[in-house]
Amino acid sequence: MKCANCGAEIKEGEKFCTKCGTAVSEKAEVLQNNNLNEPANQRRKSHAGLIAGIFALVLIAIFSIIVVLGVKTDEEQPTNNEESSAESINNNEADKTKQPTTTIFNGYTFTIPADCKASASGNQLFVYGPGSKWVGVVMMQEGSYDTLVTMKDQIKAALSAQEGAENYDMSNAITEEKTYGGKPFLITKNIKSGTYNLDISYGKADDNNIYVVSITKSNGTELTESERIEMYSVVASGQKNA
């Protein structure tokens, strides 16, 4: 802050100018403090807006996944060992001929492993694991992944504060940053809703975009690391189309 009389610099907290002795007005001091605090306040508001937008998408994704898993019916099981062996042989032969495929979603091209499937529906990309044992949803959100990482310790609390969060058990949930397919992800895992186990994650995409990812497994079984690798590797494969 500068002295209103002589223009000399005045240190914060000083009541008089050390050069000319002019008193520092309370109004000028208040304006200085407001100017110092404004950028931080603006950043907090910006961060809060980013989180609110992402969590709104996450809740949509969770609902979509649960609907998909809820309507999925168990496949009929073989009636005897002979049928089971024949089916296993046929599946193994078919697997040898399968090749990875690509799917275009929201201006990005994703590589889908041979034993997985994918389908785009509106603003969501559904990814089905082998045998549909798990289902993932990918969405895009404009924003800074690096900003989210600085708020890592607040993610769980922010999720818990969302409308409808009472239906989710987050007592054992943890948030951590991991790398899959060469790209970073901020993952909150061990979220439960009845017999469903969920991850809610954010990945770094191109052009200041964020991947919003949910992966769910039903029947009360935990998501394994190999299943996470399958899903997050699909997301990491995304390349923005020219």
C-alpha cells in the first residue's frame, strides 16, 4: 500500500507513513485487506463450482450403473459337466479370434479390450467388463484435474454431502491418486450401496477436460485391482480426435 500524501510504500499493519508521518486511513487499510483476500475467495468459489458440477454428473452415473446392473439377469447355467466343458472349449476358441475394438465418444477415441464391450448413450459411455461382472460409466466435465488433486482430502466429504448420499456407505471409502495406462486418476474407492461396490474417479483428459468415471460391481463382491486396471486402462486410452 502507498501513502496517500507522499506515495511512499507503507508496510501492512503500519498506522503512519514512516516518511512523512501521515496517518493511514482505516478505509485504505480495509480496501487493502479486501484486495489481498479476493483472489483466494475467488479460487475457493471456483473450486466449489467445479466439484458441484462433477458430483452432479457422478450421481447420474451411479444411477445409470445401478439400473444397468439391476436389469441384468443371470445367464442360464449348464445342466451338467459335459455341457460346461463344451461351453468352455467354445469360449476359449472364440477368445483367440477376438481383437480389441475402438469406440468414439464425445470427440475421443477409446480402445476397448477384446473381452470387454462398450456403448455410448447420450453423454455417457458404458463399458462392460468380461461377463459383465462389472460395469463402468465415463463422462466428460470441463475443468482442471490439477485443481481437483489439490482438494484430494475434501473429495470424500464433498461426496458425502451430496443429495442422496445417505444411500451410500462411505465409512470405509478412501481417496488416492493412481496411474493407469500412463494417465493419473483421483479415485475414491470402497463406496457401498446395498450389494453394490463402487469407485468414483476423475481422470486427466486433454484440452482442460476431466474424465468422470464410475465403476460398479454387484452381488456384494469387492472390485479387484485387475478389474480396476481393465476399466481405467480403457479410459486412459482416450485420444482426442483431430
